[in-house]
Amino acid sequence: MTVARVYLDHNATTATRPSVAAAMADVLAATGNPSSVHAEGRAKRALVEEARRKVAALVGADAACVTFTSGGTEASNLALTPTIRDSRDLRRVTRLAVSAVEHPAVAAGARFPSAAVETIPVDGRGVVDLQAVEAAFARHASVHPDERMILALMAANNETGVIQPVAEAAAIAKRHGGLVHVDAVQAAGKIPVDIGELGCDFLAIAAHKFGGPAGVGALARAHEGLSVDEPLVRGGGQEKGWRGGTENVAGFVGMGVAAEEAAGLEAFADLAQVRDALEAGLRALGDLTVFGEGVSRLPNTSCFAVRGLSSANAMIALDLAGIAVSAGSACSSGKTKASPVLDAMGIDHDLSTGMLRVSFGWSSGAQDGEAFLKAWTPIVARRKPGAVMTAA
């Protein structure tokens, strides 16, 4: 008998919106290179620029300051480099501060040498320590007044859903002459994201997190005076020299359509209630730890563990029951190992190795949370003293 599938791993990749697939199909049916001057090329160029305007609107940026990339990872790596140039402040950028819960694309320091990367701690809820941000930037400004530091802080964590105090952290960095990069990959399309209100200089997003195609992203800049001396992809000067290579027009158009639909946030308006109902149901079954509980979280994300129940066993049992969830970031190797995010939060190993993440998407509803609870109940029931947890 075929088991009906319930997809609850939208933070990894969410469902492609039907309007996105249709728009991309139309683009793929037409020929033309957007760098060509003939009518076919000009038509493709118009599509690229229209998509750019839509993506810019999603994050409150100027379209002239949006560069298309292959995704959030490339966008962050493009921005995080010592070759940043700022027409408003000509000092070199020599040091990078990253929060302890950043996505692997940022946590490794991108293009900064490891010796130039400093990790900023978080508290037990997963919120960045603003006093530590203050100390790091004040120290750097005092010791190296002719140099600048850049802070990399995600808008919302991909595992716990915890929303970071980006505007506050950015204000601290700016007070000491610093720059700020925000990984808004998980936040865009789920909560309001505005590059000006956040006070950041660079902001990265990825289309497949809000209903667009995988393999497309964008880097937004606060103003046109920000640049980098060394782009990641060199070529024919496309994307104003920020990224060479023939443009992925269909992907850009798909991202633009998804951005336009996601901008209203209507699909996420009720997901906090769905998530809260799920967590109430989980708690009614017994011992439960919800990571990041008590602080602002993405409305679609629940990250939790039941002591004594391993995520590996639970994921197998859920998958056999038709439920797709994850045990952390889909971009990390060793998916069932202890999460670096939970380690940074000070969560003990026995608990963190049982972490599961349930994430809803624009196409989710209350019935999905109910399906999870139905599948989860017998799994928890089998977790008794002396009982053997099986996948059957």
C-alpha cells in the first residue's frame, strides 16, 4: 500500500509555486540571449530586469543594487571578502565577525582567512550576544582605527527559526564604523525583510526558500557605492561585472514571480497557529524540549527533541509513515550528528542528538501538523524504559 506523503521540510526547499513553473516554461520556450542587441535578446533582457525589480521589492532594495547568483551560498560568499570597497568609507575591511549559529556558507568565513574570523556567541535560546558584538567592534576600532570589520548575522536561523536582533546588532557595528551582511535566506518571504530597516550593507536570499526554483539567489546591496574587487565568477561582464556567464533567464524570472507572490506574506499569516498547535500536541505526549522557545521565531518552524529518542531512528520511522522532516540543516554533512547550532546554544549532547526540525511552507495547513502528530504518537509510545526503538 502506498503511504500518502506529507512534506514538512520546507526550510530545506519549499514547493515551487505553480505560477513560477508556468512563467519559467514560457521563458524556456523562447530563444535569445539577454546580452544580444537584437529583438530576441532585448526581450530576454527586459525579462531579467523585470525579475530584478520584483526581487528588489521583496527586500526593500534598489533594483540597481541587486545581483543574481546561483543561490544564497554564492551570494554570501560574494559579499564576504576582504576586497569589499565602500565609496563612503575607503578604509580596508580586514576582519569578519560571525555569529556562532550561522549557516555553513557563512560560518566558515567565506573568503576571509581563518585568522581574520571571530565568532560571536549566542545565549541558550540561540540569540546573538549583543554585548559581545559591542566588545568585538569596539576592540577592533580601538586597535585598528584605519581598518574596518564586517558582521555576518543571519536574519533567522535555519534550524531553530530564531529571529536575530539584526537591526540592533547593525547599529552597534555601524557605530564603530563597521559593515553588516545579513543572510536572509530563511527569513525572506516568511517575515518582513527590508535592507534599509535592518541597517545592513549586504543581504542574501535564495529563491527555493519562498517558492522559486532551486539554483537561483540574489545579493542585495544598500547602495551602489559598495563593490568587491574579486567577483567569484569572472566572465563577460554580466550582472555589471559582479557575476560573469550567460544569465539564467528562466531561473531569474521564476525567482521574480515567487518574490512577487511571497511579498504579501499571506501564506504565512496562520502558520504560527499551526506550529503552536503542533507543539501543544507534542507536549501533551510527554517530555519535550522546544529549542528557541520564548523568543521570536519564524512562524513556520519548530525545532525540538524528546530525551532518549534519537533523531536517526525518529526520522526513519516518520519517513516510513509518510512524513518528511529533517534533523537540521540540509546543507550540513552528517545529518544525524549533533547540531553545531545547538552546541553553540549549550544544549547537552544527549538531547541535541535527538533534534528534529518540522518546517511548514506556503502550501501547508493545519492538516499537515495533525498528520505529523498522528505519526509521532506511536513513535513516542515505543520510547519506554527498556524498550527498543525500531523503524517499523
